[in-house]
Amino acid sequence: MAEPVKKLYRSSSNRYLAGVCGGLGDYFKIDATIVRLVFVAFALVVGGGILLYLIMWLVIPLEPEAGAPAPPAE
């Protein structure tokens, strides 16, 4: 039996701003704090962390509510 396709969503429960880091943490099964620290380090060292976060905020859909129907499969 095939495993369900894992999708990347912004977290609606584990969030400080838009849920991007919480969603990435859920997707990769790591603590969201580690993802947040990587974004901060990337922003301070390279300067692209903030821009990358904003782009991901716009591109990644918000996690569907528990009782809401799942979006259609593509």
C-alpha cells in the first residue's frame, strides 16, 4: 500500500509569525526552534533569511483545520 503524500504547510498551531518555521519543522520532523535559529543565522550572516521567509510565507499554504476537508489531490 502506498504511503500518503506528505505536503508542506505553514503551521497553524506552532507559530510566532506566519508558521513557516513550524511547518518546516513538522515536515522534516525536527524541532521548529532549530529551524528558527537557522533562519536567524541565515538572516544575520547572508542577509537573505528575511526575504526567504517572506517568499515562503506567500508560497506555502496554511495548514488545513482538523475538521476541514482536505484539498483535492493533484
